[in-house]
Amino acid sequence: MARSTRPMTPDRLERAALHYLERYAASRARFRRVLVEKVRRSHADRSPPGAEERDWIAAIEEKCVALGLLDDRRYAEMKARSLQRRGMPPGRIAQWLRARGIAAPDIDVALAALAADDGGSRASTLAAAINHARRRRFGPFRTRPVDADRRRREIAAMMRAGFPYGLASRIVDAPDAESLADTDPEEARSVEFIAED
């Protein structure tokens, strides 16, 4: 038996929007998609919103921006810090934010804030690489002995995650976590790839 749908009104849509923002941080693009989907589900035939409903969505979005509930710059900074703590390098963070509809200027501000917190963009990359290695138990964070094949796999995994070869090999080869604090990000980037037999 099909569920009956209640017609959408501006007040119902606004209440749903505020409820969503109470629970989740969102970019403007994501917020807009949520409201469009909410309107679609209120239609018996799941049709897209009409002109009047699109106007409601735009008005609610602008109201939430004016109230400070929606702020792409703040959202980008928060997500950038979170992703860096999970071990994502700045380039991948920018890519992730772009995919979620964040504008380039807001992404630049978020990455600049990360770099300022860490003492520069290279230091930010180093911090992300160390976090990634810790999370994946690579290098000095591993719990079992390493052989040449495992070392290559760890370096390859870090490179797939977006870290340069020099930095990945420096971290994987580090004898202990304390020695990573002395790693110069510029020097680690400049290490050339040396094929191993």
C-alpha cells in the first residue's frame, strides 16, 4: 500500500530545513539538494519542484544564510580540519570540497587556515601524512616487522592517498614517531624516486 503524501507548504519546508540543520552541518549545495528531495517526496508522482517551490527553497536558503546557519566558508574550514586529522593531504581535501559544491575562494581560505594552523602548507601536508600513517599503521606505527614488499605496499598506499614519494618513503622508513617531528617537508618532497631491485 502506497504511503499518502502531504502537500508541501512553505512552513513545512522551513521546519524540515531547520530540523536538518540542527542535526547536520551542510554546504549550501547539499542543503539545496536536501530541500529539493524533500519537495519531490511530497509529490505523489515524485516530480521535481515547480517554480513556486523553487522560490520557497531559494527563500529558505537565503534566510538560513542570513541567520548564519549556512556558511560555506565555515563548513569548508571545519571539514578541511576533520579530513586532515583523518590523514587526507591538502590536494585531496580541495578535491573533496569541490565535489560537494564549495566555491574555490572558500576552499582556498580553508586550506590557508589549515596551513596557518600547522605552520605552512608543507607542514600541513606533513601533518596529514603522519596522521594517515598512524591511522593505517604504516612506518613507525606498524605493529609487525616489515619486509621489502610490505614497505613498497605502504609507500604505494600513501602515494595513492595523494602524498609525494619522498614524503611517503621518509615516513615509512622512520624508525620511530619522534623522528617524524624532525622531518623537513621540503626535503622530504625533493627525494627522488629510486627503483629498488
